[in-house]
Amino acid sequence: MPPINHRLATLTDIPLLAEMNRQLAEDERHRNRFRDIQWLQQRTGTFLTGEYRAVLFERDDQPVAYALFRPDGDDRIYFRQIL
């Protein structure tokens, strides 16, 4: 099986991250599962232009997971979303 690679997401990844977030919300039956993709893209953009960062995990250049996080004090990280 090919290895899983990771990279820091950029603003150009917002549509992909928003779609992955939509899937996560649907799987978790979260209240945001009813939001449209444009709303999720705007929300993701707000996170990424603020304190949050995202890491994309890929296998064979295909996304398989992501993590949205922010530094939270001394040597701590707050994970907001993990798929």
C-alpha cells in the first residue's frame, strides 16, 4: 500500500476542505450538515485566514483525510476537526 503523505493546506484547498467538512458533518449528523457548500467554503476560509491551519493527508496524490487545528498556548494544539 502506498504511504500517506501530508501537507499544509493553502487557500486554494478551501473547496476541498469544505467538501470534506460537509462529509464529516453528515457522518456525525451535525447541525451544519444542512448548510450549503458556499457557506462551508466561507467558514473554512474564515478559519484559514485566522488562527487555524489545516493539514491534508494524501495517498497517491488523492486526499484521504484532513485536520483543522490552531496553536493553543505552550506546546498545545486545539484540534477543531479531524476526518
